[in-house]
Amino acid sequence: MNSLTTSLGLLGALAAACTGALAQTGGGGQVPSEQTPVSGWRTSCAAAERAGPLDCALEQRAFVAQTGQLLVRVTVRVDGKERKPALMIQLPLGLHLPAGVELRIDEHKPEPLGLQMCDAAGCYAGMALSDAFLARLNGGRQLLISFEDPSKRRVNVTMPLQGFSEGLKKVR
């Protein structure tokens, strides 16, 4: 078996594992018993060159508890030049793509996002962050990320916002 065949087999197994975990959610797609968020928001900064401006990011992840597979990655990136924050959500492969993604902060109205692309690591949705949306994130308790599995069942992943505003101050 060559390395390409092995890689494709591993990707297929990963997609099946993520899809299987999502398909097991039942009950309206709630996954609280199947997700394990990493505690706190993590920050990082890097520059393309020694004297260059820093590109910084704030990140939180949730994993499928039984397998350790990444379920959702939420990243707020602040580029080094314009310092404008942008949000990127990474989701697993095997989604019902037309449904897109919905973001809800606490009891606020859901914000729909279209999926932009998929690659071997997952599917992605993103947006520039308005001051109003950032204010809701800063003052919120939780971010609910909703999408559909291949059977069109709703999957909800809750990400705590505790520590978000402190982390955003570090990367802005």
C-alpha cells in the first residue's frame, strides 16, 4: 500500500469517526455529553519576519469525548497590519453543507454563516467581526455553534466565553 492510499484511508476513517460521533447525538442534536471543550481561550502571536508586525489569534476548541477528535475550533485572528479581528470556525468533515453554520451568543439572535470551503482538516466558515458582535462576545457567557450532520440533524456545540475578553485584550 503506498503512502497516498494510506493517507486517503486515514482521512476516510477520520471523516467516518467525526460523522459517526455527530450521528450519535440524537435528541435534537445536543452533544453536551460528547463534547469536551478545552478550558479557557488560548492566545498566540507570530510575525513573518523579525521586525514585522505580529499576527495574533485567540482560540478555543471542543473535542468528541469518546475519540478525542476535534469537533469545533473557534479562532479570532487579529492581523498585524490593520488590527481588525476576524472569526474562523473549523468544523468536521461530513456536514450537510447547504445548512451552513449558526452562531448564537447567549439569548441573542442567531448569526448565520455560510461554509466557505472544506479541506482534509475540516470545513470552514468565517466573518469579519463587527464592533457589535465583539461586544456581545466580550459580555457573553457562551457561544452556541449549530450545524447539521449528513442526516440533517441539528448538532449544537457550546463554547464557554469565560476568559474571552481577557484573551482579546492580549491579541488586539
